[in-house]
Amino acid sequence: GLDPQISLAAVEFQRPRVAKARKADPQKLRELIATQAEHDVLGILGEPVVNVLKLNLALDAALPIAG
């Protein structure tokens, strides 16, 4: 199945590809990703994760794919 959340490290690994596809500044993309990072337990413990759907919606709003 698909995991709705992925690690911040996994998002960072994909950041250059996403920046290229969206013709976006990689630093601006990094800042947007940082706003989407969540912690697993009580908002403070655990490895930061990113909800993929929420991130994609934020990307669509802030950095639409030029067509």
C-alpha cells in the first residue's frame, strides 16, 4: 500500500527532481517543505515526516507546474 507520510529525508532526496519539474527555485521548495514537516508523537518526538497529499496540495498552490 501507499504510505501517506514519508520521511523528511525521502522528501529531500526527491527535492531536486521536483524543483526541476516545477521550474522552481530549490531553496524556495526547501522552505515550503519545511512548513509541511510534522513529528510523529505529540508534535515533538520521532523523526519528522511529511504528509504527501498535503505537500502536493501546497506545491500546487505555491509552485504550479508550468504547462
